[in-house]
Amino acid sequence: DSHLFTPPLSDGGVAGTMRHLILQQYRVDESSFQISDLELADEIFLTNCHGIRWVKEFGKNSHLNSDVSTKVVDCLNSLI
């Protein structure tokens, strides 16, 4: 439902610029999750200083879409 989740920094993430921008622009829940949570996701994307990378498939889940990540990219591009 276009709801974003990210692991907390205490789980090993990096407090990077892209993460910060997404947290400013969207409602994002920070919570620890398991591999099984990722296998149930509608969409997965990764971020770093170069942008956003959509994950096409994860484990048995080969039907991941890119709807939200496309919207996030469009939103962040509009800030430039």
C-alpha cells in the first residue's frame, strides 16, 4: 500500500543522504525485519549516494514491482 519500511540504523544501515531525503519526504516506519518479511514484500529498493536501485526479485518472490520506487525517484528528482 505504498507504505515504506527501513531497518533502523542500529541494524547496520548507513545514515546517508538518500536515506535522509526519503525520511523527510515520506512516512517511513523504521523497524527490524526478517528475510521472511522481504519475501512477502510487494517491492524492494536499495539506496545509496548514487540513487535508488530497484530489486527485481528476492528469493522465491520474482514478482516484485517498481511502482513506489519509481514515484520516489520522481519525487527526489523534482527536488533538484
